[in-house]
Amino acid sequence: MRHAGTFQIPTYAIPMLEYGDTTGLTDLDIELVNGFIEANFPHGYVVDWTGIEQPYFTSHPEFGIAAEVVEADFYHA
């Protein structure tokens, strides 16, 4: 697998990215997460939640509005 980068992922998106679970997400949230996946990983991905124990707030997450995020290393599948 090839490392694609480290991304600041909003914590609300973790269940969808990890398990495909969209419970509690709005249609816009789902659209933003899907847009991120389609733009960066159209052939699949593997994610390593490197910062899962240290969430922090940022005004510029990978998608969506300002949010609490965790850092994650993404790899092309």
C-alpha cells in the first residue's frame, strides 16, 4: 500500500469512514465524506487513526465546517 497522506478528519465522520455507519449524520455530512473519498480514494483506502486518542479543534478540517478532528494516515488500497 502507498501512503496518501495524513488528514485531519472530523470526529463525526469516523464511524462512516471506518464502518460505513451513517447513523446520526445529516445528508450534507454524508455528501461531504463521500466527496472526500471519491476525490482522494476512488479505488479504496486503508486508514490508521494515528491521533484517535488526541482529538483537537481546527477551523480547517479536510471537509466540512470547523470541528473537532483526529489525525489519520490514509493509504491507497
